[in-house]
Amino acid sequence: MAYVINDSCISCGACEPECPVSCISAGDSIYVIDENACIDCGACANVCPVDAPVAE
């Protein structure tokens, strides 16, 4: 089960450098996670100030 970033995202970018497989990138209005590459580690969720990354 991959993580996804919900609409709470404030585009702060804190999650992107924490991802060990580099599957997070800036989208049009929020950051997005490549669900096929996500290893479900939760590193992004641990650093997000608004709890935007959630397990799908």
C-alpha cells in the first residue's frame, strides 16, 4: 500500500528530501507521490507539518 498526498498539502517541500526512493515531486498545486515507486516507509508522513501524506 503506497502513500498519497492529500489536499492538506501546503507545498512546503519537507517531504521530498526525506523519501529514500525519490518518488515525491512537486505537482501543479501540491506535492505528489509516484505510487508505483513508493515503498510505504512513512518517512514523508513523519516530517509533514500538516499530515498530508497518508497511507492509501
